[in-house]
Amino acid sequence: MKMIAKNIKYLRELKGLTQETFADNMNVTRSRIGSYEEGRSAPTIEFLIHLSDYFKIPIDILLRNDLTKAQDTSFIEVGNKRVLFPIMVDENNENLIEVVPVKATAGYLAGYDDPEYIEQLQKIKLPFLPTGKHRAFPIKGDSMLPMKDGSYVVGRFIEDRNDIISGKTYVLLTLNDGMVYKRVYNQIETNGTLRLVSDNTLYEPYEIPIDEVLELWEFTCSINTQEYDERELKISSIISMFNSLGVELKALERIMK
């Protein structure tokens, strides 16, 4: 009962409502609102349903989650669902970023819209990030070189699919492929798809229907967990690579002639 009492007061104040105005909106007396907020009595089922409809927040969220930890209680529509994505803050009112661990990537598809699952994720603080809801995702494989396997991409949640910018990289949670990190090209208006391209040309591009995209996170920054090999950073190695490429191109030119 302590949680719901705290949440009722917080939500009312978030809307800038007095107890009297809020009571009028909820069709109850001001004294009943005071009683609920102070924890002197438990809200009725009818009141909880009305409260849920008024703030558009599921009853289980109201009862089981401390909404005062968030800067707001904005909901994000994903398909035909509405998912709570509060921007979590610490005691200094600084944004916290949930980190999806490598071992939990398989379970993320099942738990991405479960507030309890998200609440249990470890959190980090990166004060230099722009405003918005951010989350960190582990990168697997070598399809997005030079991003190394085991690195983390921090992404900003994109709610409106119209905000997708072709050529930028995104972490996508997809219905059939799970979580992927790719360079995205927006083809929604032409055929209702996104074209996903790997920076490693050994991997073929492919298309995915926009309806299969459950979440979309725009690249904000990356965190390497492995040190680059000395050879990867030497200018001489880069020059050698281009020289080899030049030889191959000249050989191809002779064949074409």
C-alpha cells in the first residue's frame, strides 16, 4: 500500500494538480485522496481502474513500481502495445542507462516490455549523452567492423519511425532475428521495409518489414571492451592494405581490357 500511496501523490503533482482538482477529476472527495496519499486507507478497485485510465498506466505498474524514480511516466507505443520507458535517475537527478548483459540478450526479446525485467538490469551513468532514453547493448560477431565482438553500443530510443535517418546505425529488436546492430536505410514509404546493411561487406544486406521491428535505438556512442591490436592501428598497415587493393584493381583493369 505504501507504493501506491507514493505513486498517487507523485502522479498528481507531476500533473500540477491540487488534491481538490484531482479529486474532482476522479469523482471522489478531497479527503479520500488525502487518505490514499498518506496511506491511511487502500484505494478501491474502482478507483484503481479509474486511476489507470486517467494516467494511461497499467494497474500492475501503479502497484508494483516506484514511479518517483523516473523523471516522467511517458508511455511509448510499440505496435499495438504501450510500454513504460521512464528515464531513470539517481539521487543526484542524473540519467541512468540500463545495460543489457551478453548473457541476457536472448531473454531481452521476452522481457523488453516487462518493467520488472528492465528494472533488474545493471545501470551506468554517462553524463555527456544527449537528452533522451538510452540503453546499452552488447555487440556480437564481426559484421560491423571495426566494432569488435563484445563491445557495447549505447543507443537513444527512437519512438517515431519517421525519425529514422538512412545511413545511420541502429540497434534493432526484431520479431524474428532478435537483437541486431546494423546500418539502416529507410524504405518505409516505398515498400514498408528497412534495409539493413553490415559495414563488413562479407555480409549480405537484407530487408525487414517495419512491422517486425519491436524497438529501435539510434547509435549514440560505443564502449570497447577489447584493446585494439597494434597492427590494427599502424598507418603502415593501412597503406599496405590500400597498395594491395591498388594491385588488385590494376589486375582487374587488365582483364577487362
